[in-house]
Amino acid sequence: LQSESRMFNGVEKDCPSPTEKLARKESLKVEVTSLLEMVSSCVDSCIRGSLKSWTRLWCALKPGVLLIYKTPKTDHWVGTILLSACKLIERPSKKDGFCFKLYHPLDKSIWAVKGPKGENVGSITQPLPSNYLIFRAASESDGRCWMDALELALSCSSLYKLTAKAGKEGDISTTSESSHILNLLQSTALTDTELLQLNDTVLLGNHHMEHDGFSDKSEREAHDDWDAAANENGGRLTEESDVDQSDELSPGPQATAYVEQSTEEMAEAGEASQVETVSEENKGLIWSLLKQLRPGMDLSKVVLPTFILEPRSFLDKLSDYYYHADLLSQASLEESAYGRIKQVLRWYLSGFYKKPKGLKKPYNPILGETFRCCWLHPETNSCTFYIAEQVSHHPPISAFYVCNRKDGFSISGSILAKSKFYGNSLSAILDGKARLLFLSRDEEYVITMPYAHCKGILYGTMTLELGGKVTIECEKTKCVAELEFKLKPFLGGSGSVNQINGKIFVGEEVLATVDGHWDNEVFIHEKRSGQQEILWNPSPEIRSGRLKRQVVQLDQQGEFESERLWRHVTSAIMDRDQVRATQEKFVLEEAQRRDTRERGDKPWLPQLFHPHSVTSEWTYKHMDTRPWEPERCFVQFEKDGVIQTQEKSQRQHNGLSYSHSWASQQKVKLKYLLMSYSNQCARCSKEIKDIAMLEASITSIKKTQQDIQR
């Protein structure tokens, strides 16, 4: 048959005949099937139905379906997953191997009702769940290979349906296998939303396979824009942990992709880690700096030499307090007010031991600089998010917000960093408060910070200590914890380094006293029982078992995110090139001065924080302090600095629930495509009628199966 011609935007283009199009589809189907079978033969995977047990099964991929067998011989069929209804999600795992998941975004069954050779449903109903399946490959390379193959199979799930439909019109008949898989793809009971999704698959499958009848540029761009969010990060989502959960993030929002931090610097406990030996090369720099200083002078405007800098921003430094945020998760579950403040104090003490060796000062953040990270909680399958922004440069104010709605806590606050020079010593004072809120209890704990004291600048040994009195106070429960960080006395020995002591009050009554070393064991003495126990001890086991911090990859960060902003300075410091580090630091500081001059009297407007109208304290713009509702909330996630919760904003339809917003989007998408079709030629009109007939057929099947279910 000769090719026909069709007019698009005034340009004549060849339009292949139905037989040619069908032949091309058939060829593509064979090509994809061959590729999938080749991938299937390369790797195998384990499948689990629960956290405690794994079942070793064998899988074979076909366009649109995943066939699962008990043995490699494919004679014991376990189940068939309908890929057209599934989404693919990556699941980072702490165990050996590599995990990923196939799941239905509407929590409906992913299984076909018959096997590849017409077998009846049997074994898929026991340990395997109905609306998702978790896979574990032996290695990451195997897992990535499987995910690539699954993505190919997902994108080609319309091949069999289109080929079978076209086979009735053309001269090429469908194979028995393709006919049976067509029946599999249409054999499940469909909700209205799933029906729309299936219609879109038919339409968009044709759109992807051909470049003749649907080659109008505006249509392609509209479709690409629609799917742009879904294709972020390689078309894959990531999940918080390798823990089972019933509610999944639906495919609507796209959260920031976090990866586990690869390396970090942390000194051991004790006085030795707080002593700095200055090289002869750098002593001259210190003396030249000291000549500019006078006792009592504020150091916030003094440019410090780069050799004393810790290669990270102060915004990053403030996140050190949340490596043990799981202690706050436990605190929110404590029934007694005393039990809660004791657990809060334990968490507070956990934030001090993580520090670099020697005397190191983090970078002064640039105005508008931001930093974000998170920690995954394996025990509760939740995530603690941390967002910080430099909201003022003179005076230097850093605002931060921490939230884990699922575990029931949030922390907000702002820190004004001050430095004072006293001759042979200097102090870094963190002026500000953090407010810890337990969401379900509406309890707020106001927390203050100690100061850092560096001595031995002119003579003696340069050492760094923490000093001052701090409080943790809850007005609602009348619980107060007072803690004093003590500086080493002039004649004190090694046992007097990093000492702390304090008390816990409820009202006027002292319930317990606390003493020990903030980088070692801290004991609590209960007044009523007379017992003594360890409140906190950052032992090697505790350090190794803390939460793993997740960060944003450098190429995914914005220009004003800390790691990317300071990357050249950090690189020079890590290379021990102080000259280049100073030059790179000067470039950033000079750019900030230029921006300040250009802005003039116009006030700076932070991106993520604003001053509170009553207290003038800086608060997070997107703060959400509502208690977590498991029946309503899917998952908490972060995107572009905005921490938000995806909720099950649902309505009921025929006894089945689905996301109204997602369904509405699908309807708009279908309507747009049908309008596009209506502008085409007579052949396209016929295709519209075919689609309508297909929709009517599916509706009939749906109704029949709903009757059977009833």
C-alpha cells in the first residue's frame, strides 16, 4: 500500500498506511520483548511480602506485565503484575543488596486474575501484598539493571493493546500470547480514575510510538510538560527507608532527592581533640590579626585567616544537634511530663560531641545563603527535615526550622552569633532561643545555648571549651532543666575538662540532679528513688548507631546553598592551599559587599523565613504544626526549601477512594487530547470513535466485575 499524505501546519507530510504502522509496531514489540527477555536472563531478584521474611522468586519481563515464577523453569506460576497500573520507586536500604518497589498509586490490586497460560489465581494471595511488591536484587548493579528494564516495560505497556486492536483492522493477526496479555491488561476491575488512566495510556501510547498522525509540535510539548515532573531524577522516586509502610507518596509531588552523606569529620572525646597547635607559618598571620584587635571588640566584622576555618557553613554546623533526633521521637511518646523533659535533656546533650579536631570556626554565612538536609528514622519510618537560612548579615542572624510531623515534633529558632576578644582569649556567643514543640501535646520547650571559649591565643596552649548556663523550660508543664557548662579551672587536671552539672525541676521541686562531662558520661541522680543512672554517653556504639544524614547532591543545589556557594573555598582548604582559600573567600565577601551597596536602603527579604509579628523572632514561612493524622496524611517531604505533607485529599466513589486532584488532572489531560484529535482528518475521527468504543467496552467490563464483586 502506498503511503498517504497529510497536512500539518501547512506542511505536507507522509502518513504511513495502517498496515505499515502496524508492521512498525509489531517490529518494535518484538524488539522490546527481546530486550526485556535478555535483561531478565541477566539478573534475578528476591521479593518480600513483609519486613521479616524474603521469598526467592524468578521474574520475566514482557511489555506491560511482569511474570513471577517459583523456579527458573517457569513451570510454577506465582503471579502476574499489570505494569500499566504501577509506579516504580527506589527504596534505599541499609541491608545488603538493592531494593525497589512496584506499587499502585491508588492502593488497588496490581495483580492479573489469570496467568500467562490462562492459569487461575492461586498462590499470589498468600504472603504477597495486593497493591505493591518490594524487590531486592543481589547487588546495586543488578537492581539498577532491573529498574531500567522495568521502566522500559512500563513505558511500553501499551504495545500489546495497540497491536491487538490494530490487528483486527489490518492484515496482521495478533499472536496468542499478545491476545492473552491484552486480556490480562483489561481483566481487572477498574475505577473511574483507572479508566481515565487506561484511556490516556492508549492515546499517549500511540503518541509515543508514532511521529506521523501526532507529530504536531505543540501537542508533543504539552505532553512533555505534563510528564516533566514525573521524569525528574531519571523518572524514579526515592523512599525514606527500607521499612514497610501502607501509605505511599502518590506520583503527584516530586520531593527533593536526598543521598546519604559520604564523609564527615568528627574528633574523639577528651581534651586532646580541643587543642590546636599553630604552625610557625601561621603564627605570623595570628600576630598580624591581633594587632588590629582591642579587648572587648566584636569580631563579627573581622576577616579571620582561613587556616582556622572549619570547611563548612555555620548553617551546616547548627544541624549537628539532630543526628539523634530519634530521641525526640521517643520523648513525644513519654506519658509523664518529667519523662519528656528528661528525654529532651538527653537529646540536647547529644548535640555537642560532634565537632572537628582542634579550634575550627565554620564560615560566616552569606546573606540569603540556605542549607537543607534530613535524617531518616528507620524505627518509625519517618524523616526529620532541617532548613536554615541566613536572614541578616549585620547583625549576623541564622534562622532554622526542623520538623518531623509524623513523629510529632518541630523546632524553630534563630541565632545571633557574636564574638568577643579579651586579649588572651575570645568567646563565641550564640544569642538566641530554640523552641521545641510537641505537636500532639501542644507543649513548647524554650532552649538556650552555651558559648564557645577559646583561650591561649597569646601564650599557653590554644584550647576550645564550652561555658555558661543554659535552660530548657516548658511553661505548660512547669518543667525546667538547668545546666551549667564549666570552664577548666586554672589548676584543674584532665578530669575537670568539659564538666557539666545541673538540676531538673517540676515547679519548685528538684526531682533530679545531673553531672558528668558533655563529651562523655553524664549521670542523673533521682531524688525520690535515690537511684543513679547514665543519662547520656556518646560511646562508640552510640556514635556508630546514630541517624545517617541525607544531603542534596551538589549539582542539584541552588547557587546560594551552602555547600555549592562555598565549594571553591572548601576545596582549597581541603587541599591545604591557604592562599587560594583566602582568594576564593575574598571573592564571596566582595560580592556580598557589592550586593549590599547596590541594594542601598532597600531591606533584604529572606526567602524562607519572616519575623514574627509579636515576638520579632524569625519563623519559618511554611510552618505546619498540626498533629499527624495517619488516616489523612501520606508522607512529609521537602521541595525547594518548602517542607510539606501530602495528604489523602480524597472523596468516595462507588465505595472506592481515589485522589480527586489526580483524577481531575487525568480528566483535563484526556479532554485536551480528545480536542486535539477532533482537529485532525477523517481518519483521526475514526480513531476517536474507536477510542469511544474501547471506553464503552471497558466500562461494560468494569460494571460486570463490580457486579461480580458485590
